[in-house]
Amino acid sequence: MKMPEVYLIGELRMKNFEIFRLMQTKEDGWNYVIGFLLIEDCNRKSRISDYPFLEEVYKDTPEEFDTSENIIKLQAVITEPMAEEDIEVLEHISVSLVEFKEQTAVTFSVIVREDLNELIGLLDENPFAVYTELLLYTEAKPTVSHFKKESLRRLLQEDSS
């Protein structure tokens, strides 16, 4: 069976957060980490500020903005810029993980972090330090650096200290 060109590997799962490793099969046939997908359940209604491209549209009539009861934010943190068609594939894969939840808005964004390969290099040695750094891109910014590495043997990682 041929592996897809881009696929996800689960890294961290918590009540309101998930982190997936983004993998890509390159032309040399090897699989490389190209970044991470962060999923955050914000547990709040959506706001105009969640959609910067709509702020101008609703600046005079904010009451007309149709809010959702919840918002889930997806952020791809990648090592280098990607072609637009690759971003569309990544968005499709990402959104498919959380779509079709009633009264729930979903946003997707891409962050290019040039020093991400340094973090990727620390994954085996200190995964929770890497996860804590990545979670700084979320609204809640939880710290997981004190989690025990043994928790990665479980489906769900939560504070066990």
C-alpha cells in the first residue's frame, strides 16, 4: 500500500487540545516532519475577531454577525511556506477532523515558523517542552512541560502530577 503524500501522526490529546505531527513523503521516498497541526476547542461563542477578513464588513453593524455557540481553531505550524494547493489539501485534512458539529464554527490558519526544525529535533528528548511551545499559539496557552513522558502511552494526556 502506498502512503499518502501528507498524513498525520497523533502527538498529544487533551480535553480541549490536540496536536498532530504533519508528515510528508518527499520525492526521495522518505517521510519528513513538516510541522504540526494544533486543534483547540475554545469553549466560547465565535466573535468577529476570529475572522479578521470580516472585521471591516461588520465594523458598523457588529450585531449582524452570526455567532456560533462554539469555535474550534485549527492551526498548521509548518517549517516553510507551502504551495497554495498543498495548503488547501492540508486545510481539507484538518477541517475533516472536526467539521459537522452543530452550531460550531471552525477556523484554519497557517503559521510558518522558520526555527521549527529545532523544535522537531527535541521531540524524542523532551516532547512536552515542544508541545508547550506549540500551545503558545492557542488562546488558552496551557503548559504541559510538567506532564510525564509515560502519559504518551495513553490515548489521553492530562496532568498526572
